[in-house]
Amino acid sequence: MHRRLILSALASWPAASLLAQEGAPRPRHKIGAAQLHEALSGRFPVRFMLAGLLEVAISAPRLLLLSARDKLGAGLVVQVGGMQLQPMPPGEIDVVFALRYEASDRTVRARDPEILALRWPGLPPATLQQLQRSLYAVVREAVGEFVLHKFVPRDLALADTMGFEPESLRVVDDGVVIVFGPKQGR
């Protein structure tokens, strides 16, 4: 009996010392840029009325991976029209999102949209600033928080068996890396 206990302890000793070390390798999962672009594209086009007079259409997202800011974003095409308006060329808007993991449904979500830039050829700077303020509220309401990725049980099975759960999300140049940490008692 003691012999089995000693053998079990010796067999698990390398894994225990690895887990106890600060900075020891942890399980990771990567969501590639193509998969993120597909999820983001599913949110568009978005159409809405602005001030009851202007029809705004936002479409054609281009994926932005801002690893330095640890944010994911989209380059969007904005088209404004309406009865009172002369035809205008489309503008471009860059929006970035913070990311979070939602344990209740095992999803990675984009939240807190922030407008980085608005480019619109031919618009005077004062009009551009006013439009940016208006679009910020609309983008926040129209896009809001949304699911970028839903884990299937097999994605988390090994980490779950090892006693880990998603702990942090990092935006990298070619996707998002989910780093797992020890499960917290809930």
C-alpha cells in the first residue's frame, strides 16, 4: 500500500512542481483572424435612422487586430443618405472593442466600442466632428456587446480536466489568445 502511494507521489511530482512554478506554461487556445473576421462580418450590415432624417448604413467590416492596445476592431464603411441630402461618397470609421470571457455560456465577447478614427473625403472638419459624436452613440447602441466566439465542450475539455479555466484574453497580430489559469472557487 505504501509502495503504491510513493510511486503515485513520484509520478505526479514533475507535474506538481511545474504547476507550482511562477510563470509555468499554461494551457492556451487561439482564435484565428479568419474566424474572428467571420464572426465580426455576421454583425453587419447595420441600418438605422439618425435624427429621423438621415438613413445610415454601416457595412463591409475589415478586421483590425491592435495587439499594442490589446483590442480587436473593425474598419467599417458608412453610407449616409436621405431626402434632404445630396449624394455623398461613403466614409470610413475604425471602431475597436475590449474583449471579455463570459463563463456562463462559454463565449468570448466584444464590448465597449470606441471610435478611433472617422475619415470622410470632402466633409469639413466641424461637420466631421459632429458626425463622429452622433455616430459614437449610434455605434454603441447598434453594435453594443456581441459574441465573437463560442467554445464547444471539446475546446475546454483538457483544460477543465487539468483544473483550468479561461483567465485572460490577449490580442495578437494574427488572432486572439486565451490563456487559462487555475479555476476559481465559485
